[in-house]
Amino acid sequence: MSAHTRRPTHIKLTSHPTSHGPKPLPIVWGAQDPLARGPVIATTTARGQRNVIGSHAGGYAIYRALAVAAGVLDPARRPDLTDTAPAETIGPHPQWAQPERIVSLDPFGALVADVYRDYLGEGYDIRPTIAISKANIEIPEIRHAIDAGRLTVDGTILRGAGTAMVTKAAIEPVWHLPGVARRFGCSEADLRRTLFEETGGMFPELVTRGDLEVFLPPIGGQTVYVFGSAAALATPGVPLTARVHDECNGSDVFGSDICTCRPYLAHAIEECIRGAQQGGVGLIVYFRKEGRGLGEVTKFLVYNARKRQQGGDRAEQYFARTECVAGVQDMRFQELMPDVLHWLGVRKIHRLVSMSNVKYDAIVKSGIEVEQRVRIPEQLVPPDAHVEMDAKIAAGYFTDGRNPPRGHGPE
């Protein structure tokens, strides 16, 4: 065992601060000034500084633990943030100082090396929870759209060979527990107890440290892709084309034809590029909520159950078979989804590339106007995915674009 992996014989199983080093800093959620708000400090290198529950990087914290245990990572090492500043400035926006608008991410998460520079100099271990970069993306569907004449290369938004220029942001979840509880209509005490119990007691501070109101859950985050000017997202007069997309590894990456996830995502990217080329801005937000938040194992079990039932895969049994296996039809719970839109300063979406009433309702309820909804073209629906489409439309889960319910805009 290398020297840097040796641990003390006795380890305190608590996050109560010690008397060594800088003391914990309070967090005032929703404060406009980042110094008044206070930094999110989830360090494991200086436990006395911790002012939140959990650790950075969500589920990747487990891989960090493996690296430490294997002796390849010094547990006391702190990141060198030199030249890691955001490649494009996002915010601050008025929504950042409205505590009920954002409860599931830290709006200052990309700015810690700047706004908390003095604290870093005093020895506080503060780490970014958001990173903003620039990139090129290339997918076959965009090349096909160019070949078909639906998109043209302009050299700025879209370059040759179907390469699109984007600003992208990776966001780790940071939950303000009182705000999350209010969003879901439950008490904070019930939320804390349930989180503690359903994680097998992994985070005892949930029930022992009521003074800690911020939790970094061990779940996947989200990635933002902006086509055009990120600053324009906060200007309602600039036409915004947007899609919020929940992860589907089988379709998004491997092209499974049992659902419309990749076709809809690719269609949305095409619409975002076209909108940006016409003077607007495009936005894709990709959430890590595999299998409707049920996970990929459960999703595959449901696939088997659906295809093996008497009469084959049928629309009327689509949700029933999911509920038989998982106990619920869907665990994505879009209540937290609009937070990222508020972080970006969005106040109006001119074209929402989605048929989901659940997503639409969550966005509108959060105070963001949606002018029009865009359905997936029929020719992009894989043959095996018609069962899914028929089931969701029949259940009122989707709007089909022909008979928009409750006054929703046309698809």
C-alpha cells in the first residue's frame, strides 16, 4: 500500500466539523451575491470545511474511491483549476436570486475559481459543479440532412461534413433539500428520511444534520448543448428552439428501434441548427435518467415482458407491463427539469421539440412561456416504436399534434 493511501486506525463516521483548519461557511440559498450565498464545499480532504451532505461528481465518487483504494490517487490531492474557466460566460441571471426557481443545481457552480478566489487562497477546498466548454459535434443524421437539402453549411453554426459548433455545459446535481421538498409537495423531514432509508443509510447526515440543507446526490447530472449564442438564451425576443431529452442509451447510442429517442434527439438537433442559422438559438439539454428513471436493467426486463405476453407487444399493455415490473410507470419526475432552463436565463421557448405533456406542463408551471410544440415527423418513427407512440398518445402522455389538449400550442 502506498503512503498516501494509508488511513487512520479510527475514522469518525460523521460530518460534524472538527476544530482544525478553516471553519464551515454557511450557505444562504438564493442569495444574489455569491459571497452572501456561500460556496458549496463537499470536500473529503478537509472534513471540517464541509457544509453540505454527499460528495462531488455524483456516482463517479465511487470510482474516485476505487482509485484511492487502488493506490493510484492521493486522497488529499486538490484539483489545479488553472485555465479551467468557462469558455463562455453564462449568467448571472435574475432567476439565480429566486430560490424557488433553482433548487437542484448550483448556479455559481462554474464560477467558483473566480468568485471564491479569496476562500481558495485561505485553504478552503471548493470545487466546480459546472464546467462550460466549446466543441464540435458530428452525427450522421446531420450529414443526411445536408445531403437532402434540409440544412446548409454556413461555416459558423454548421461546417463541412456535418460538424456543428456548440457551447456545452456539464452540470452536477446540487439539491437544496427544503426547496426540493416543496417542489414535490412533501415535508423536508419525509424527504430526508426517505433518501436516507432508500440509499441504505449511505448518508446519515440526512437525518442527523438538519443544519445542512444542501445535498449532492450520487446520481447522474445533465449536459447542455447550445447552438448559437448562449447569451441569447436569456432574450425572449430571440427565437429559441429547445429540447429537453432523457437518456436512452439503447437508442441514443446504439440505435435500438423499439423507441423514438434517438430519432427525436437527432430531429431536435436539426431543428436547433436550423433555428440558429435563421438568427435564433438552439438548445438541447440531456438528462441522465436512463429508462424513465428506472434504470436499464428494469427497462430490459419490461421489454421482455412486453414482447412475451400473449398477443405480443400491444399498446394497451405498454404501461401496465412497466408498472408490473417497476411498481410505477415513470420515475423521471420532471419537477426538477426546468431548473437548468432558469440557470440559462430562459424565459420563453418559441419552439419546444417535444410531444410530452409532462415536460410541457413542468416548464410552463415554472414560469417559462412555450409558444409552439414540434412533433417528430412520422417518417422518423421506427416500425417497432409505433407501439410506444400509440400507447403514450392513448394515455394522454403525448400530444399527437392534431388535437392538442388543454390549449397547448400546435406541434
